[in-house]
Amino acid sequence: MERMTINNPEVSSLLPDDEIDLREVLAAFRRRWIWVASGGLLGLGIAAGVSISRPAEEPSKTIRMVIDTTQSPCAWTQRKFQKLEPGEILNIQCTGEFLTTRKVLTTLALDAFGSDQQFLARVRPLTFGTKKDKDFAQSNTQLELAIEASPDKLDGVKASLENIKNVLTKREIDKIEMLSPDVQVGEDWISIEEVSNNEKEPESNSSSRSLALGLLGGLVAGSGAALIADRRSNRVFSRSKLLGQLGYPLWLALPTLPWSDQVAGSLVGQLAARLDRSLDWRVLSIAREHEAVGSLAQALSRQNEPELSCKAVAPLLNSIIRLGSNSRPIGLLVVVESGFNSSQALDDARLLLSQLSCVQSIGVVLAGVPLPSELTEAEKA
């Protein structure tokens, strides 16, 4: 069969030989945007429902007891002995005071709060700043017993902490009184104070995060469903795949109807000038009627060339191709469009065309391709 090509730089620039797979994926998302949007809305709705149905957390307060081991009875008495007062022992050593106090404090906290699920008790070194700050540090001389409880339980927590303070103070004083009758304690050895829960994430931030995650998950699920639906439709959207599967050269690329651009008329004129006048030309689609078939046949007939015979006929797979007028062989202009035909229809058309002995020349006309002027207008918009 004869093969004809139109060396049109505008058409060539519109139809690259190699298409990136990512473009096809994005094109599938545009075609199935309802699936993507529905998935996003569904995920957002589920996240909102979960956030609403989740029971509201009761506000909690934190009260803490801070112990400064440098102000303990042992430390104060040791500093007092540095004055070398007569009649007193001079070998008091307060080594391991921090670790010993932490162990005792942990035991007292477990006895007071360990069996009650309403309280969250933590014994740890006192920290300065937050973990996100560069100047975050932990003390090696100060301990913190932090109790988190609901506001109505704060009075009971304070009473328990005061009891722990008294027990711990008496224990330390009794231990030092065995060495010195005059025991002193620093004023800031043990302090009890209420603190704000700055580390807790606000409820509004938690809800916003849940909604964002729900929306993201819904969009991902909707995108996956869109790709599956696009594949199951069995439609061929890739232009390079469409032409490759059909197996015939591209002769012309036309924009979507109506053809208001002057470039479209110029392209039709170039096509008409290259058509073999000895053939009876038929314009047709493959499996179902395409709107550009009749318009292209009329545009070719209006070229005022009496020797050019061209008319629109029924789709290829729905009609019988016979010899033209005066028993002249025929030529076919097959109109295709991205997403208009199924893969099976393209295969059937290729097989049928290869068996038609009366067809001397076949060319493909690709419809629905934006022209340069249309692309410029879209970029401006």
C-alpha cells in the first residue's frame, strides 16, 4: 500500500514520538477526576466522623514536686562542717545523693499513686526547655515528681505530695542527726507547684491533623480507583500507542470541532493537495461514527478540485468496503481520537484493513489535537 506523510512542523510539534508515562497517569487523573474527588471527600468525611464520635478528653492538670539535692540536709550539714566547729564530726560525705534520692522518691511515688489509674506519675531529672530546643538540658542535681490528674483530683494530689515531702524530709534529717545534732535544710530543698501542660497538643491541632490525613488517604484511594477504572475501560488514550496499534501513518491532526481556527483550513488544504486523484477517497471512523468524519469529507470536497472524489461513509467495522466509482481503487482516511476507540477495535481494524485488496492507500487523521493558537490561549487563561 502507498504511504503518504505530511511534513508539517506544527503537527509534528503537537505529537511527540515518545510520550512520558507520567503524562498518561496525569491524563488518567484528569479524565477520572470524579473518582479522585470522590475519594478525597469520602476520606474527609470518614475522618470528620471519627473526630466527632471520639469522646472528648477531660482536661488535665500537672502538679509537680521538685527536689534540689544541693539543698538537702546532708548537703547543708556538710557545708556547715567546713567551718570546723569544735565537738562535731568532720567526715560527712554526700556522695550519690542524687541517685539515692531518686530511688527513694520512686518508691514513695509508687506507694502513693501506683495503684490508682486516675493519675500519671513520673519521676525524672528536672529538664530545662523542650526537646525541640537547642538549649534543652537535664539537671544532675534536681529531681521532679510530676503528677497528671483531672482538676477535681488536684487537692488530693497536693495532699499526697505534702505527705511525701514530710516523709522524705524526716528520713533525711534522721539520717544526718546520727552524725550531727544541729541539722539544717535549705529553703528550696523541696517545692510543690502547678505547671501548664505545654507538651500536650491542642485538640484543634489534633482534629486538623486527622482531617488532613483522612483527605490524603481518600485522595490516594480515589487516585488508585481512577487508574483501575481507566484501565478497565479498555480505551486507548495514548496517541503514540493508538497510532502504533493501528499500524498506519499519521497524515493529519485536526483540532476539536468546530474548526474555527484558520490553521485547520490550511491543514485540510495540504492534505487535499497530497491525495492521489486516481483513487476514490472515503472518510470513515472505526467502530462508531465520529463527528469529524462528515466535516472532514465536506472540507475536502470544498477544495474546488473536480478530480478529487471524497465522501464520508459508515464506520469501518460496520460496513463493507467495495470498489469506488468507475471501478477505481479506493483510498481510506481513518479518523481516530484519543480515548474514542477500544484496544480491541483497533486490532480488528488493522486486521480488516490488511485484507482489503481494493484499498490502495490508507492514512490516519487524528482529531481532537489542540493547535498552537489554542495552546497559547489556554496558557493565557
